[in-house]
Amino acid sequence: MKLYSRPLSPYSSIVRCIAYYKKAPIKVVAPPPGFPIPEEFRSISPFNRIPVLITGSGLTIIEATVISEYLEEHFPEPVLLPADSRDRAVVRMAARIAELEILVPVMELFELVHTKSKDDARITKLFAKLEAGLREIEHRMGDGPYALGKQMTMADAWLTPIRFLFNHFRVMTRRSRLLEPFPKFDAYEQLIVQDPVLSLVWFEMTDALKVFLGELEAS
């Protein structure tokens, strides 16, 4: 199997987290360099996005959610979705909230702030959506050591790269106190860096961010 991924991409990091946890025999490769990804990559990814998984049979799978589910089914041990249907629904809901109500607005806000957008109404709306998503995740988080309790789940694969983004996001948006109302989510970083799998993804992203910021300064 081959996974097209970049270390700083949160969606790619989610998939790598799952692959590392399951010790899946996947070769991680980079797409063509450049931002955005060069058009030639559309021959592999029709929407020119990563991650992309190429299976051993040659099937191309796109979208992090679909790749995550595929890996959970194809490599069933160790599990990231509980056996009980109710518990699986709880994990899936947390993962979807993390993606749609936190990651999506964060990524758009990164873009708006980076381009110094004057669309204050849109920015205000996105921060309101983001804070609502954080409230819901804070409510659902347990007492550790993982997001939803004592076992790593699919929710941790999603929340780890998302939590990573907030360290730079708070600086970039000048909202250093953004996570103060969400102490569990804020403290989740300390749990991540102590876990052998989650910390691997965290520090991959850390190194990639240093490179990215260095390239920005040089440009």
C-alpha cells in the first residue's frame, strides 16, 4: 500500500496515526512539491487533495474519513472502533464533530488570517462555529488517558492533529486564551506527547511546521 501524505497536513496526519497504531505495511510518500499541489497530481487524486491511499490491488481511495474506515476494516487489530454499536456511534460522532465543527473552520480561518481578509462577518461566524464545536468536544472528553476514556479510538486519530494546530493557530490569530474555556481539550496535548503513537504524529507535525515557517520567512 502507498499513502500520499504531507507531515503538516492534518488530514494526512489522521491517516498516518491510524496506520502507525495498526502497524500497517504502508509506504508513506509525498505528492509533488508545491502549494497548491501541482495539477499533474489530478491523475492520482481527482480533486487534487491529500491524503490518497493506493491499496495493494491498485484501488485508489480518497478522503481521510473513508481511508480511516478502510484501514479499520482492513487491519482490524488493534481496534479503533469499539465492538458495541452504541460505543462505535459515540466515537464516530466525536470524530465527525472534530472534523466538521473544529477542523473545517480552523482551516478556513488560517486562510482568511493569512491573506489578511477584511471579511470580519465571516471570521466572526467561523469563530462562533469553532467555539461551539470545542464546547461539544470538551463535554464529550473523558478523564484520559485518551480522548474518550482508557482506550485509544478513532477520535484520538482525529483530535491529535487538530489539537496540534491550536498552538500555532492561537498565535496567528492573536487569541492566546482561546482554549481557556476548554481545559480538557487544552490539556489533551500532555496526554498526546506521552503516547508512543500519538506523539509520533505530533512531532512529525512539529518538525514540518518549523520547516514551513522557515520557508515563509525566506520567501
